[in-house]
Amino acid sequence: CRKGVAELAELCRGSLLRAALSLSHAKRVAITTGFPCRGLPGETDGPSGLLAIARGLRACDVAVSVVLDRSNPGLVRMMEMALKKFVSDEIPVVVYPPEGDDVSAENLIRAHNFDHIVSIERSGKNREERNLTMAASDITDLLDPIDELFEVAPQLGVTTVCIADGGNELGFGQLKDATAKFVDFG
């Protein structure tokens, strides 16, 4: 078992239940993922998790949109195909930042009337505002600022849920001190 996993899990006790209960009341959910790796395909647990959660939410008649990095057209194409094949052809894929004059996170949330935003295995910034892999490779330049949605959402009354496993994804900011103690470069 990796160093600190039990301690971090204890700090998150009850989080899955709270997230599931909140999502059981959702009407319009945005789901994002994206953890690119320089010179390699990106991580695969995020996209597969996104498909599973999108399918579950759609089965409960929740409107789902997928928000992905404009800078990663390969992931966008792959997710569009996978969503149509395994979930529904009614799920729009929105690239961020969108093109146009008014491209703020707030405007995107308001335009789609999201009540929840979910991140699955998406790279998050560390204390130095950089996105790093577990091997400390800086991938900040490979990501668009989708984390802005999570910064603005609480001010708009939108619930955020982050699913992560390594300490360097969105959501671990809630556990900054423990993450810094147990996760190298976290």
C-alpha cells in the first residue's frame, strides 16, 4: 500500500456517500477529465470513469455534458465516439475554453445551467500552481484552465465533486497539508 493512502482515505471518510447523495438530486451535470502524459497517451482511468458516471446519471434522467480541454483534440474525439457508443448520443462535449468573446467559467456554467460539476482523475495544480505527474514531470502547458470551473462553481451555488487517487488531481486541495506530507510533489 502506498505511503499515506490509509491516512488520506480516513480524511475522506463519508465523502463518497455525500457525493452520491448530492448527485442523486442533480438535474444538469458537467463531467470533466484529463491527465495528459508528455510523450505518452494520457491516463485512462479518468475517461473510463467518466463513461461509467455519465451512463449512471443518464439512466437517472440527469442531463450530462462533458467538458474537455480545447488543447487535447485527441481526447475530445475519443470521448465523443465512446459516449455515442457506450452511453448516449445526447451528451454534448464542450471544449474549454470555448471560442468567442465571453469565455469565462462563470458564463459557461450559467449557459448550461449546471448544478453539479464532477472531475474524474483530472490533474490539479500543486502549491506552486503547476500540474505535475507522479514522476514530477510538469504538464501545465498541456492543460487548459478547466479548474476555473471548480473555483467559480461554489460562488454560483454549484456543487463540485472530485474523484482522485494520487494526490495530484483536482480535489486534493481540500487536503493540502496531508497531501504535502504523503504525496511527493502533491
